[in-house]
Amino acid sequence: MRIGVLTGGGDCPGLNAVIRAVVRTANGRWGDAIVGFQDGWRGLLEDRKIQILNNDRTDRLLTKGGTILGTARTNPDVLRAGLPRIKQTLDDNGIDALIPIGGEGTLTAASWLADEGVPVVGVPKTIDNDIDCTDTTFGHDTAVSIATEAIDRLHTTAESHQRVMLVEVMGRHAGWIAINSGIASGAHLTLVPEVPFDLDELCAMVKRRFQRGDSHFICVVAEGAQPDPKSMSLRDGGIDEFGHVRFTGVAQQLAPEIERRIGKEVRVTVLGHVQRGGTPTPYDRVLATRFGVHAAEAVHAGQFGQMVSLHGNDIELVPLSEATKQLKLVPADRYREAAAFFG
């Protein structure tokens, strides 16, 4: 067979491990040829590709961050309008099946192709861990580990200077990175997109902590966290070319409000893209590898229109249509667990 592979959306640690696993499995077991389309869906729209060989260079991809294929975001309307061109590119290159590796946008496009009769098996990827129908996605563990280490370091400097520290982490719609790194690092408060925060209650919590003799306060803030509209308002950043709300820096806007109300110095650390880069953790290397192996096996079993997913300790297949119906958000029970350590 000739199998196409692409990596769409944002990069994350573990993408190369999936590519390696697909190549090693499909070529090693069945002698398949693997064609990598460059820069996500753009590579299919523009017919840009490379041959990925089962050689030592590919084998060394296991620990390499980023993606050798490159990645890019594509406007959903442009992508949907380009489906006929994508199908033509696949036909022109003799592609028997396509394995797209990506998050919500990439897997939604994969579901559209599956509806058009294209043989597709999706692989879920996102540091935000917000893809439904899978317990976790590769990249998330690495992002949480990076965020946790950064917050661990901020504890000591915040304590030395008796400061309030706001640490902004990624998470547009889902607060999984914030909630997990907050618990792991012993943060005193975590703000997530799923639960609007009240500025007065936040400031009262900070005051109580200092009044009882504690020397610092660490608050983890997901980039998509929103205040109660009656509490404060954030600047409007509009909508970007991909249909996403442009964030205007919730932590940066929150800091002066807290400082003004409690009279304590507040510092902001925005971790940003450092969470996406570098070497994947062992957990993400293993999960990405297992996803790649099972995606290649699903292709040869003719199980198309599916996404590989983690359920417990097992890798299973779920319909792409089900996995892309909704995002997996932090449930109320998980937030209550974290809230036991707030203040």
C-alpha cells in the first residue's frame, strides 16, 4: 500500500514518534510506502510531499520534538472548499489510505474526508488534552511536566520576595494543563476556561493567605480563563483568520487589578510555546508509538473513518464522527478536587 501521513494544527512533542511508528509498522510488516505531506493540509492542497523511508534517520525520530513534516493551520472554510482538490491529490499520488495526526481541526477535516469515502484513520494530538473519546492525547504529559517544573521554580522566588505570581499556561477552551500542573506543583489557585472567576473572591483568598502568615501566592491561569462579567472585563481581541478568539492576555490584565486591591507586588510569567517544544516525556513517546502502530494496523484491517484512542490501558478505535462532536472539558468533579487545595 501507499499510505499518506500529515501533521496538522499546532506542533507538540510526540508527533515524530507517531510518524516513526507508522513507518516502522507499515513498511516493516507489509512493505508499504509512506508519503508525508508537508505543512499539514496545505501539503495536500498544494501537492507537496516527501517519501519517508524506514531507515536509521526515521528510527531516531523517537526523541525528537516538533514534526519533520512541518505543520500549519488552515482556515476551516478554505479546507472544506478544498476537499475535491485534496481527493485529487491523493488519487494523483496513488494514496490508498491517509493518516492525519492532529487536534480538533485536523480530525474534523479527517471526518469530512471519511464522509466523502476517503480511507482515513485519525490520530489524536493536542497538548490541551481536549479531544473527546480518548482518555488522553500525547503531548499533554510533556506540557504538564514543563509547566509543573516552571511553577516549582517560581515557588522559591515568590516566597523569597513575598510576591503573588500568576503563571499563564495554554488552554483555549479546556483547562487540563492548568488543573494538572496546578495540582502537581502545589499552586494555591487555578483558573480554567470552564469556570468563570470572581475577582473579589480571588483577592479575598490572596489576602487571607498573607494574613495567616504565608509568604507567597501562586495562581495558575489557563489562557482561556474568563472572569465573571460582573467582576471585570477583558480587552476584546476579535477573531483571527482561523475563526478563533484572539486572547489579549488574561494574566497580564488580571495582575494590576490584584495589585491595586491587595497592595502586594504581582508578577506574571507566560509560559507560552515553551510548553509545546522539546523532547517528549517517556509517557508521550510510548503513547505516540502505540497510536502509530495501531493506526497502521487499522489501515491494513480496512477500519477507516476511525480514530485511535486510549481507553484505560488499551488502544481502541472510535468513529471520527463521534470523537469530533464536542471537546473534552474539565468536569466539575475534577475542579472540585483541585479546589480542596485552593487558598
